[in-house]
Amino acid sequence: MASDKELADFLTSVERRAFKQTVYAVRDDDAALDIVQDAMIRLAERYGDRPLAELPLLFQRILQNATHDFFRRQKVRNTWVSLFSSFGSGEDEEFDLLETIEGQEASGGSESSEQTLERHQVLALIDEEIQKLPARQREAFLMRYWEDMDVAETAAAMGCSEGSVKTHCSRATHTLAVALKAKGITL
């Protein structure tokens, strides 16, 4: 078993190399730092009691999985951003539906009555479609994308496997995209 000092020394020795490897993969320094830190924490929490010789391979696998999770989250977020991009201002900046809605509500006076009504109607349509989802899909979808919980946290909260969470979210996303497109809310 690795002692606390051996674990700390191991993490110190792989820190820079892991960061560079992750930066090359994700091309974002902040995201890479988060991924490496998460991988280090997972290694320490879950495998800190393993022999020192096993740590390099375990850490590499954890780092790869964390990087793959990052890309999966980006893919889903990009899907939703493109779906809701029609609500944006048309500029080339990154769009976040919730920030836009909050900003519009806070600035009340800059929005016409017609725009306010239209926004409320669209949000009501989105809410209506979310409510139509099967309970488990709705629960997984809301935890993952509105509450920004990761797959493991969602699985623990729902009492199911991580694979089930991914399946529920995928089905919910597809169902919502089809339903919203049918109601005229398109990419």
C-alpha cells in the first residue's frame, strides 16, 4: 500500500505531464486543469490504498475517462446551445439560455411586451415538453443539465447506474429536440 507521502510524491511527479497531455487533448488550459485535478482527487479517494506500482496505470485510466467525460459534456452542451441559439442576439458570442432569460428579466424595460410574451410562451412550451417526459428521463435530464450534476452524482441521487443516467439523458434530449422542432422551435 502506498503511504500518504508516496501518493503525494506520485501525484507531484505526474502533475505537469498529465496537464500537458490534457491540454493537447482539450485545447483549453482551464478545462485541462479541472480534469487533471478531478483525476488526482479520484485517484486519492478511490485508489489511495493501492500499491505504489499500480498508481501510474490507474491514474492514466482515470485521466482518460475524465477527458472523455469532458468531451461528452461538451457535445451535449453544444447540442443544447445550438438548439436554443435562435433565442440569442445573433452575435458570435457563446450563448447561454438561462443567462439570457435572467438578463432579460432583470432589464425588464429593454424588452417590448411582445418579446416578453413570446419568451414566456417559448419557455412554457419547453417546460410543457419537459413535463411530458417519462419520470426517470425527466429526473435525469433536470439533474444533469439544469442542476449541472455530473453522471456519478446523478446516478447516486437516482439510485441507478451511471449507464442508466446516460441512457435516460440521451433519450430525453432526443425526445425534447424532436418535440420542440415539431412546435417550431428549431436550430
